[in-house]
Amino acid sequence: MSERVEPDREVRGAFLVRTGPTQQSWVDPDDPLRLEFEYVQRIAEILRATLVQRDRSVRLRVVHLGGGGMTLPRWVAAVRPGTAQVVCEPDAELLEEVRRKLPLDRRSGIKVRETDGRSGLAAMPDDYADAVIVDAFDGLHVPGALATSEFFADVRRVLRPDGLIVMNLADEAPFRWSRACLAGVAEQFRQLLVTAETAVWKGRRYGNFVVAASHRSLPVADLETAARHAVFGYRAVAGPALRRWIGGALPFTDDAPRDSSGPTGGHTWFG
């Protein structure tokens, strides 16, 4: 088995998780609040503005489709202790290496299931989760099964009425795949917001889109402000402007799923 979890050369005690040349995730088990990847910071901002601030007398349930080094589950456990979390990760070799090198605290409330996201979600009951976080990549590609109308309908089934889906995508101009994926999200959820680096929005390079969707109103103004203050200059888009960006794109279906495209030109940067 090739080693994919390696110590960070600059931060003592931290680790990088790689898939080939791709940096999949970064984690410091001793400081779970430290988030190095920009897109992970954007996900955390969304969770802080929506989920974390809810009544602390109520135990939250969060489902993660995609595990990596368990960066976000560890962060959630730190900012909202007592949260019940389920991580669905199909990569058995990666899970074994993470358990060996980056073991979770037994009191973390995080349960890890060795299963793909679609199967793991299908096994969950209705109205189960407060949030479903989709951060699942096969190398540089989002699996097509996690981008169809039927998948987003199942996410809606598993979420409570005021639940939230947060999804990490990666794409480049002309964004045909992302537009189709977001069209599927928009079918199921009334409120939708997407944040990405300004350079990505303008089509200058490949990069991450972080999506938030819910039936409950999203704190759009707060998230727009947070995006503007990001180190590399992000822009959050919601409402009519986002609907116009999606345009007439047709959602993917289970009859014709499609993996996302990796970057052209052989770039291996990610996160």
C-alpha cells in the first residue's frame, strides 16, 4: 500500500493527505480549528453562520460524504462538542492509514462508515441530519453519482426541514458541469449560494466552488462580507444573479451521470 498521509514539512504535527500529486486535505490533529485550505475555510464560514450558532441544548447531526483526513469532522467536533457525525468514505486503504496516523478521539462523536456517499446516504432515515457536507473526489473528479437530480432529492429526504447541504466542487470555464450540478441543487432547495475565488468566477483558472443550499434563509449578507475578506479575494453569489449564471443548464440524472472534469493543461493544484 502506498503511503498517502504524510507529515507537513512546515507545520510540526500536521499532515497532508494526497491522491497522487493532488493535495486532498490538510489536518493538524492537535489544532483542529486551523484550516489551511481556502475552500475548507469557506465551508467552515458557512457552517459557523448557519449551523454552529443554533441552540446548543439541541444535539446536531452532521453527515459527511467524503472523509480524507477528517479535517471538517474534527473542526465540527471542536466548535460544537457533542455533535453526532457520520462520515461515509469508500477508500478502505486511506481509512486504515488515517486511523493509524491520525486517530480520532473516541469521545469525538464521529462515526466512520466504509461506504460510498450515495449508498451511505440511502441507508439513512428521513429527517435525520441538520447538515450534509459533500466533499468527495476521486482524484480531481467529483463522482457523477453525487451530482444528479436523484442524489439531491435523497439529500433533501435525509435533511430536516431546516437542514443545509454544503458541497465542494471544482471546475473551470465555461463551467458546464458546475452549472448542470447546481441546476440539480436548485430543483430541491429554495435558497442557494455559491462562493469562489474571483479569478475562478472570471474564468481565469480552475478552482473550487463551495455551494450552500437550504429551504431556510441563508445569511447571504454575512457570507458575502466573509468572502470579500478572504485572503485571495472570494465572491459569493446568490439569488437572481446566481440563477442567471446557472441559466438553462439541465440537471444530471441517474440515467446519464457525469463525473466532473479535471483541469485542462495538466495542473495538479487542488484545494
